[in-house]
Amino acid sequence: MKLRGVRDTDKDGVIDSEDLCPNDFGPGSMRGCPDNDGDGTPR
Ligand SMILES: [Ca+2]
Ligand SMILES: [Ca+2]
């Protein structure tokens, strides 16, 4: 699925303006940040 008119640098589906980690792939539930330690919060 291609987004138009918005930038999504890491292609995780969270647009850069809403992505707390615009260069790291992460789920939308994590605001686009990867969950490195599995505790459900970014970082
Ligand atoms: Ca993104
Ligand atoms: Ca991201």
C-alpha cells in the first residue's frame, strides 16, 4: 500500500510527522518505534 502526500522514511506505515522514530521500523501502536526489550514501551 502506497501512501501519497506523506513521507514515511522507514516504511513502517507511521508517517514521519507522527513517527517518534522516523528512521526505525516499528508498529503504529508504538508510535513507529521498535520495542527493543519487549516491555510494550519504546526503548
Ligand atoms: Ca515511519
Ligand atoms: Ca518508525
